[in-house]
Amino acid sequence: MFRPTSNRLAFTARTSFYQLWRRTLAPSFVALRPITARQEFLLHSSAKAPLQQPQVSIPTHATEEATYVETTKSAPKEPQEDTDTDYNFVVAAAWHPKNRGRKSKDTAEKTPYWKRTQVGKVDAGEDAFFHTNTRNGLAVGVADGVGGWAEVGVDPALFSWTLMNNCASIAKDLESVNAHDILDNAFTELVDRRMVQAGSSTACILEMCKKTGYMTSCNLGDSAFILIRDQKIVFESPSQQHFFNCPYQLTVVPDNYPNRASYVTDLPKDGDRKSFFLRNGDLIILATDGYFDNVFSNETLQIVNAHMGQIVDTGNSEGSLAHVRVLAKLLTDAARRLSLDPKRLSPWAKGARAHGGHYRGGKVDDITCIVTLVQQKHLPEEMD
């Protein structure tokens, strides 16, 4: 994914922008192999004490993925009743890094050193994500590292994974928290402790209360979430962009870096904040722009309704988990397939044309999708 981090690449240079689209987004159509998303999942039963969950870290080797998934699968099949809990949240994540093909020895030698090792708990490209139990319920989030930093030798994934790691730790530790506070504290810690030397990332955070079903959101940039209720989209978070292909982003620029003042440096307070009261059966699709640039909202709704209609008894958490896992995989795989279609007028292509470009086709990018199903444990009795 190419995103300018400085106004040196201002939108006024339309010719160079078009060249960058073609160079950056042209898919490798020889790679028409079976497309299968990588996946992990978690049954967030709020009857389980959140502090018993393992601390989320940033592993340096790929074997951590199996450990992480195995740990999060250990929630009891029949959780004990919790009188302080009215909602359960069933969560599954799936992802597709854009570069998945086998590389030759010559290509590998030219690969930057940071792409030869894994900086996050999984290989999601420049995307990062988290989902974790909190004292009050559940917190989930996605971040999309700004790929333009790779041109100056900075690993874009390091910033996004560090930010999500901080979000997960803060969400679990704070007594009372909302989505904006999670993001604000996570970014402040990243900056104050100098956890990364340079980088940028978008971010979208959701926090849900297990007692009231109250959800807060904070979205900075062009990652987004969709709230589906009764087979209809009732809310879709707006994209925040300074200009086309330059979303709002959290940024760290070295103090002595040339033209430091010209870089986009948004803050968590600039994020779009919303709040909702969730209901039984609500479904939340949270994803990075790699998903929404390739799949229209009505297409997402069609996939969701076709699959989630199979769930009759939403009180069966284990059965629901299986369906949510499949749905996360279906959505991510669909976005990947559509990104490789050279003739499709994708959401990204429509946006490019609206801003003077002539692009057609999908947008090859990292894709991360988190699906959350809301289950209300004690439904109100219907009036006679």
C-alpha cells in the first residue's frame, strides 16, 4: 500500500499519482492459486476473568502464532453464569498479507531486512490488530502501517504492531475505558517511551461493555467498521482523508529528520468518535482499508446475510463461534479475490476516478478483518 506521509507528494501532482497507482497496485495475475485467509479466533465469554488472559506481546518468530491461538481457544465451552454479565461477544479475525507468493533467491536477497522476519504475532503484512477481554467487556482494533516509510528504510509494520500491542495492554489494565482513551493512551506511550523511531499508522478501535452492551468507537484514517442489525447496515464509519490516498494517521518523525514539519501528524483526538447500544444478534465488521477498498458495503451485506442466516439459536456460543470464524474467512477471501480482478470497478477505482484518475481494477493490499457477534444472555420478556 502506498500512502504519502508528506505533503511533498501533494495531490496536485496528478500525473505522478497515476504512475504510482499503476506501479503500486498492479497485481500479479499469475498468482491465481487458491486463496485462503489466515485466521485466529476467540470466544470472549465475559464470565471469564479478563486478567487471566495472557499478556499480548510482539513475538519475533512465526511460531508464536500457534501459541497465541491455542491460548485464546482455551475459553470454557460452558462458561459459568455471571450475574453481572448480560452480553457475550464472539470474535474471529482473518487476514491476507498482500505478498504471499514464493520468492526466488535473487528476489529474497533484494528484500529489505525487516521483511525477512516477522514483527507481529502473525504475518499480516503492514496491518496489525488485537482483540482482548477487558475489565468491562471487549476491546478490538486494527491498524494499517503507512507503506511509504519503506522507501526510507523503515518497517511500516513495526509502528502498527507496537500501537496495537499498547492498545491491548491498556484496554486490559484500565478500570474504566472507552475507545478514544485506549488509542490516546497507546499512542502517548508509544511516543513517550520512544518505542519506535519512525512510522505512521491509521487506527480503528472499538470497546464494548459486557453489562450494558454500550459500544464506543474511535476511527482515525481509512480503516472502518460496519454495524449490521436485522440484516441491514445501520452504520458505516466514515473515512478520514486529508486528500485522496492520504488518510489521517498517527505519526512519529525523528527530531532531526529533513522537512519534519511537512509530515502529516494527526492525533487520537482527531479521530471520529461514535457510541451505540448494541442488541442481541448485532454483527460488527471491523477491517483495514485493504478490505473496504475492494468490497462494496452491499456486497459485504450479501455475504453476511447469506451465511449468518444459518444461526438460529444465538445463545449457543460454541456454535456461533464456528459460524463467525467461517464468516471472517469468507469476507477476507472475497476481498482478496476481488483485489486481483483487473477489470472490476472497485471502490478504490471509483475513488481514484472521482479525483481525476483513470484506474480500473481491484487494489492489492494487506487485508485484515475482525468479525464480532453480539449475544445478549438474558433477553427481555416480550409483552403480551
